[in-house]
Amino acid sequence: MRALLLRDLILAIRAGGGFGLGLAFFLIVVVLVPFSVGPAPELLSRIAAGALWLGALLACLLSLDRILALDWEDGTLDLLATSPLPLEAALAIKALAHWLTTALPLVVAAPLFGVLLNLPAPGFFWLTVSLLVGTPALSIIGAFGAALTVGLKRGGLLLSLLVVPLYVPTLIFGAEVARRGAEGLDATGPLAMLGGITAGTIALMPFASAAVLRMALK
Amino acid sequence: MSIWEYANPVKFLRLSERVLPALWVISFACLAIGLIWGFFFTPDDFRQGSTVKIIYLHVPSALMAINAWFMMLVASLIWLIRRHHVSALAAKAAAPVGIAMTLIALITGAVWGQPMWGTWWVWDPRLTSFLILFLFYIGYVALWSAVDDPDSAADLTSMLCIVGSVFAVLSRYAVNFWNQGLHQGASLSLDKETNVANVFYHPLLFSIAGFVCLFLALVLYRTGTEIRRRRMRALMAREVRHA
């Protein structure tokens, strides 16, 4: 398991694009927000928390097909499926690698980008906390979507279409934590819900993803 | 004699050919009674005026939009557990009908909301949940059409349907939490003393029965089409092999 994690991390770093592209995309979304709604600071500070969550979610979404597509092309996936390591564990590890290489940089960068969007001061802490708690769910749900569309020719757009509705609860609670935090309200309620979603998806989704992947590899 | 006998496509087709004409007749009769009674022979509501009459389309279609997804869930489970092809094809056949029902519910709701709430659309929990349900339907249909091999398409869409159901329920509670509603409570529930007033209630029952039968008829009909399409595919594959 550790070998698989290390391999995925090293591949993501050496092949380039792993952190780079996701972060750059996140930055672009954040830059586009003032262009589309106007530069008024009070408006930006009101929508900053939601815009940052949306940007992080989109950046996550964009990199999902990398979880499995390359391994599918070179046959690694078939080897993984026949290896003694359960496919559930392999997929959980791959989702973890995706989180470490794509989502974690987003979490670290989000407060910096918050400055660009005039995020209110108490929001920085809550934004980081909510992203830290919520993004693992995005990765692990994304692994399910990647398993569904592995090997399909027009997989990319379909993957987004399938995964976005599954992201709705995570986005709602995550953005709610950040928004309440930024407005100085009590954010522990939605934070507990967000943590529940993350814990539940980590516990259950690898089984669904592995079942789907077995069907797809058959 | 068990229900599983109809997992045999031939028996299924024979049964559906016998049942379908009756279903069409019942559904159109119920719809005609419910809609004509509802539109022309019920009084206007004292607050909503004549706009109240959209209930005869809105409530049944919303009901069937959710039940269609539920039927797809059951059919998907049957496919995954017992591997009956008819079941997988029935789930496939129900999805576009479900999309149509969701759209009817959304559009009639918007048409009613414009004069009553003063807006075509608000981000009310119920409205939002229906929009999310619509997205789920679209993803499901898109996945069916994207996978070439029919068996693995049935496998993958079944799993999507199951996981999607869990997330659809989650989303329902999440949007409840996220925004306060403008939409009124449930129009019909079994455990309430007073539902809709009786003048509106009786025609509504007819139109619901009509929608249920219409849905069943459409799904049976479309499943038959899917079975025949599958047969044609098999025949063509055989032809190619012999040629």
C-alpha cells in the first residue's frame, strides 16, 4: 500500500502537471470571479467564501480522470486488480494520492487567494478548516466517478456530469461553514455535517468504486 | 408461478402485449376524467384563483418523477442480484420517462410560481432538489449511451443509480438545511387529517391514477422496444459472423 502511494505521488510530481495544473486552474477561476461580477470590495467579500469553494471544487473535478486513466492505458490497473491488495484499498490509496497532490495544495493556496477576493478576516481560518475537512470527500467521490468512466472514449465530460451531482451535499455544507465563518457566525453545525459526509464517504465509497472498477475491467 | 417467470423476455413481451392496451385505455380515461373534471368542474380557489388547477399536472408528475427513480433503483438492484436482462432494460426505459416527468413538474411549477410567488424560479429546497434529481437523470442516461457493451453499461448504470440514490437523499436534506422554503408542505400525505379540500382532492386522485398508469404503460412499451432492439443487435451480430 505504501509502495502504491509512493508510486502515485512520484508519478504525479515527476510527470508534472499534478499540483501545477490544478493550482493554476484554481487561480484562474479566482481571477475570473471579479471580472464576471465586478470589482466592488464589499460584493467580493460577501461571495468570497463560496467562490473559493467553487473554484477548489472545479479544480478538483478537472484532475479526476488522472486518478485512473493513465493506469488504465498502460495496463497497471489490470495488475492492481489481480494483485493480493484488495481493490478497495488500492482505490482508497489512489484517492489519497489525488488528495495529497491536488486538493492539499488547493487548501494551502485558498487563504492566499482569499486575499484577492477580499475575504473577511475570520473567514481565513474557517475556509481552511472547511476545505481541509471537505476535500477528502471530493477526492474519494471523484475516484468513484473515475472508476465509472474508466476506458470510455468520451470519458472527460461525462465524468464531470456524473460527479457534479454527487458533490452537491459536500459543497453545500463546505461553503456554508466558510460563509458562516466569514460572517462571524457559529459554523460548528455545518462543520459537523461536513465531517460526517467525509467520514461516511471514506468508509463506504471505496467499496462502490471497487465494485464499479471490477465491472469495468471485466 | 412466480414473478420471476417474467424475467424471460418472451413471457414478458407476451404479458406486456396483453396488459398494454388495457393500461393505455385506463390511463387516458383517468387522465381525461381527472383533467376535465379538475379544469372545468371545480371552483376557483379563494386565494389562488384558477391557477390552483395546475395541481392536476404538477402533483402527479412530481410524484412520478420521484417514483420513476425509485423504480429504476429497484430494477437496478434486481439486475445486480439476479442478472435478469429485462430488469436492466426496464430501468433504462424508465429514465427518459422520469426526465419528462421531472421537466413537467419543474415547468408547471414555474408557470404557477410566476403569478403566485411573483417569480419563475426561487432556490427553494424542493425546487432545488428537483433540479438536482434532473441532473442525476441526465447523468444516468448519458452513462447508458456512453458505454458500448450492453451488459457492462447495465452494470455501471445500476451502480450509479444506487450510489446516486444515496446522494440524492443526502442532497435533499442538505438543501433543506441550506435555504428556507417558499414551497408549501406536502399536498398529500397518508398520516394527515386534512389534505387538499375534497372538491380538488377527488379529481386529483383520478389524475394521479392516470399518471401512474401512463408511466407503467410507457415503461412497458419502451422496455419492449429495448428488448427488440437487443434482439436485433444479436441477429445482426450473427449475420456478420456468418457472412
